[in-house]
Amino acid sequence: MTSTTSGTAGLQSSTEQVKEQVQDVAQQAKGKTREQLRSQIDDRSTQAGEQVTSAANAMRRTSDQLRQEGNERMAEIVDALVARGERIGGYLRDADGDKILHDVESFGRRQPWLMVGGSAVVGFLASRFMKASSSGRYHSRYAEAGYPSRLPPVAGAPYREGVGSRSPGGVTGDLD
């Protein structure tokens, strides 16, 4: 009975070791992924900050031109947009990935329904974009491969004889 007990203990010990190793690998992967995310956010936010600042500078020139033309009220509106754009651009340019992630998490805790709504809108727009772009890729891939098409021709697409595309007189190619 002692050999069975020691065999079971050895098995439990090796199982615990494997479990600890798996947890260590998972923690390392999580840390590496988080670091990559921070780095990407830092790089992209810096680029976005520079672009927003550049757009604010262009808007400032527009504001100056509006003043020269005597349109003071519109110039003030544009100046307000410029100020906000410069603040946002400076924040994006100067903040690191950790600060941005912290601010987003903090905002999500204060305004959870706004985050859910914003996420839903972004998800909807992304799905519409993916659907629209995949449809075009699907049709072009099969047309280039010479597969027959049962779909009406795309406006502006060249008519190709013999691949089952529709002509003004009806279906041609493999479908007849």
C-alpha cells in the first residue's frame, strides 16, 4: 500500500508542477501581449496626435483667413475647434500607452453605458465595412478564376464572354 500511496503522491506532484508551468507560460504570454498592446497604442497615439495637431494648424490658417474676410463669428467657432484639437493632439502625442489605457479604463468605469453604446456602434460599423469589402473580394476572386456567375453584372465591370456572366441579351457561357 505504501507504493500505491507514494505513486499517487508522485503523480499529484508532477501534475502540480505541470500546472504551475502552464500558469507561468500563460502569465508570460499575457505580459508580453499587454506590452505589445501598450507599444502599439503608444506608437499609434503619437501618430494620431501629430495628425490632429497638423489638422488644428490648418484650421488655424482657415480661421485667420476668415478674419481677414471679415467673418469674425465663424473665425471664433473655428478657433474653439482649434483649441480643442490642439489639446487632444497634445494629449495623444505626449501620453504613453499606459496612461491612455488607464484613462480609457477609468472612463469605462464612470460611463459604462456610454462605453457599451460606443462599442456597439464601432462593432456595427466594422461589420458593415467587412461585409462590403468581402463581397467585392468574393466576386472578383471567382470572376478572375473563370467560375460562372449567376449574379447580375456589376456596373462598370467589363463583359467577359464564356464565363457565365450576364449580357444584355441574357445569360451566356456555362449557364445556358
